[in-house]
Amino acid sequence: MEKEITSKICNYIYKNFRPKYKSNLEFAMVCGIDEKTVRLIQQEKINLSLGKLKQICDAQNIKLSKVLKDIGE
């Protein structure tokens, strides 16, 4: 179940937030995360901490609760 939630969160971030930017590096800089983290999100190979997920949501001006609602969790 954890893998399924991780996959849903990564997929949501990469499909809804990443396309707004020209590159993974630009997305990473706006969100205050490493470019490597963006690549791991793309590959669905990272279990984001709640803090990091909130940081990404804050940078995108979206509430964490909306993301969780949108993915069905």
C-alpha cells in the first residue's frame, strides 16, 4: 500500500506541477529541492517526507490536503 501511495503522489507531482517549467532544474529551484529529487519523483523511486511534500505544495501555491484529496487518499 505504501508503494501505491508513493507512486500516486509522485505521478501527481510530475504530471500536474512539473510541466509548468522548462526543465527539472527550474522546477527544483522553484520548489527548493535537488534536481535529483525531481528525477526520482519522475521515476517514482522516492518516498517523499511530509515536509518535502509540503514544501513542493507551498511552492506551487496548493494545499497539501488538495493533493491528497486529488489522489484519493
